[in-house]
Amino acid sequence: IMISKYPNVSSIVAMPTQPHEFFQKLILELAVGYDKQLAKYVCSMPTTVPYTLLAPNLVELDLRFIHSWTLKFPTIYPRSLRKIDIMFQDVSIDWDVFRVDKESKTIVFDNLTDLSITGDSYIPELRDVANANNLDLKFPNLERLFLSSCNLTKKDGQALMSHKLNWLHFEGSFIAASQLCKQPLRNLDTLFLAWLGLQHPEETDDFISLANEIFNKTDGIKRVQCEICSESGVKNVDGVDWPYLTHLSLAFMMPFKDLFDMLPKVPKLVHLDILINNCSDNELTEATEFLANIKKHYPAPSSSKIKSLRLIDENTALHSYSRCKQTFGGVIEDLKWYWPQLRDIKFQES
């Protein structure tokens, strides 16, 4: 009845907060009924994905697999797709993003320009591990790629790094990131890499060398950004060699002496974010005392190109005062003396 009453539907967006058998059946029937004209299909917590999504006009597919009630099933994607966004959250099943039927050995996404895959407690493989060597993926027109907590092989990296790719955002293991960055990066306009730290403790000792390998290949990219989510990877900054990094975010407050020792090895850095959430008042006092005496530590200003600094405290509600402004407000001029190109200073609190 619904399909006959609304015959021109081309988009289905279903975002339930809880799984429900009737709801899932309804969505499945709608997808089947509109398969010839369906251009966009968005669904959270699907218990199945209809094979009718092979519909020739489907352009955008957004699937969010949440919790373990999601069933394991193969998914075959139509070549008409321009955007794929898949997210796993608290999923305990073994499910690979790209599978293939027995008769096909290659999947070519001719029209795909945007691909986003987000893992969580379950870290997805890009392809069916059992058949990885027999399955070729090709993304010849991919322009934007977002990957978070995904396992990647060298073959995956070769497939994903299209010569048209201009925007790459990767979060997770830098071993996996290095598989991507083994390919030429010269066509990128923006590269964002986030090392999640505590999720990958095995990389702690090798983080700097892994980052060096990647960031020495980024010449010519307009914006090269790195977010480091654990101080465990940068306890020894002597080996840092990031000549083309332009933006750095630290999810912790590195001792300023270590930070200032590191910055000459990051000569193109123009923007710096520092998160002070977990800092004690004593640590903040030590930091401001160091900055207040900076001319005693350094006889001349730095050659740093830093133009923008953002100090972030997301735990303001735990305090009766604005820690960022109260802590660093009195030493801003000292910091500007040491970083003479610094023009934009922001205190971000919530």
C-alpha cells in the first residue's frame, strides 16, 4: 500500500535505536519495492541487507552495524555507487567489508568517489581473509577515503590509493597506515593520520620510526595532520623527523621542554593543538613556570612557523574556574616571544 501510494521514493533513511523484527521486515520490503529507483539507502542496525541493493541507480549506501544482533551475511555492492559508508560498533561477529560471489574474482567500483569504513571493538578486514589472494578490488575514481580501526594489507593499500585520491583520513595502527602510505601520495591535498595509542601498545617503541617513514613521503601535500592520542609513543623525541607535517594535535600535554626540543624537527608546523584534560594543577603550574622563564632557557626566539595554537580543556565542568585562560593567560606574551609568528591563540573549553 505504501509503495503504491508513494511511488516516487528514491531515498530510504532508517535509524532505529533498538532492533525490531517488524521494523526490519518493513525496511526490507520497502527496499525491495523501490529497488529500481532507489538512489540512497541508509540503515542502522540492519539484520540483513537485501540483495536487491544491486539496484542499478543506487548512489549512496550507509550501513551501521551495531551490537551482536547483526547477522553475518555476504554483501555485494552495485557498481553505480558513488558513496559507501559502513560503521561497526560493538559488533562481535567476523564480517569482512568486501566479499565476492564464487563466480567473480574482481570488484571494480567505477563510480565510487567516497569510501568510509569505521571499526570499533571489532576491527574489520577490508576483504574476506580466506579469499584475499583471489579477490581484486579496484577503486579507480576514489577521491575521499576515511578509515578508522581497519586492518589493511599491502594489497589493500595498492587498491585504495587511487591516483585521483585527494583526501585521506586514517585512524588506528600506524602499521596499517604505512600500508597505505607505501603508495605514492603526491596527489593528496589533505592527509590526516591519528595514532590511537593505547589501542596499539605494541607500536609504542616503534611509533616514531613508523611516523618518520610516513611523514618523509608527504612532500607537496598542502595539509599534513597528525593526532597522537597517547604520550607513550613520544617519550623520546630525539628520533623525530617530520619535515612536512603542518598540523599536530596532542591528546595530552607534553612537557614544554620536550615539545620545544621536538619542534625544530617539524619545521613546517603551522598549527598546534594541545589537550590538557588529564593534567593536574601541579603539572600546569610547572608548564607556566617554564614558559615564564623561557628567555632563561632559550637566548633567542625560535624559528618555528607556528601561527595558530589551541589549548583544549574538555573537563571544565570538573573545576570552578577556566583552567586554560587562568593557567596560560599570563604567559602568552612569553610564548609569542619564542614563537614570533604566533598570531592566533584559542582557549577551547566545554
